[in-house]
Amino acid sequence: MKNNFFEDVYEVVCLIPKGRVTSYGAIAKYLGSKMSARMVGWAMNAAHTRPEVPAHRVVNRSGLLTGKHHFGTPTAMQEALQAEGVQVVDDRVVNFKELFWDPQQELG
């Protein structure tokens, strides 16, 4: 039986290594639906019921913490990233390009 789109998103997000980040669009593209970045965002918004899904590792295409308001506190997403060694300044991942995890490349 085929998983639904949100479940497919969660499977990919669970593979993002600690200390790395990816984007909504990169996940959508990997799942064969490159125009569905917004749906990936909706999945991340719903991930608060799934503590095993490291939703804090998913940011927008320029490294901005656009989903931060869906976490328990306004700084929870940043704190989770910083606990993994990811530096965040002004709600943006520092060295985003170096930390970017592309599922197309990493998972084939």
C-alpha cells in the first residue's frame, strides 16, 4: 500500500543527518513533485504530532527558518538547530550552502 504524501515527506526528513538542513522544495523535487514545496511545508506544520520527525532541519530555499512559528516557542527551531551545531543568525542558517543536504544527491 502506498504511503500518503505527508508520510513520504516524513520518511525523507527522518534521513536528514544531524547538523544538516534541506529545503521544502528539495524534498518535493526528490518525491517527484517539484511544484509541491508548499505541501511539504504543510506536512512540516503537521509534524508537531510526530516527535520522531526532525522538522527543524527543513528550511526555505535560502536557509530562512520560515516554519519557526509552528514550534512550541518562537526560538525552539533555532535552538534545536544550534544544539546540532548549526549556526543561525537573524532566523537564517549560516553557511546554508555548505550544510544543505540534497536528497536527490544523497538518496539517489
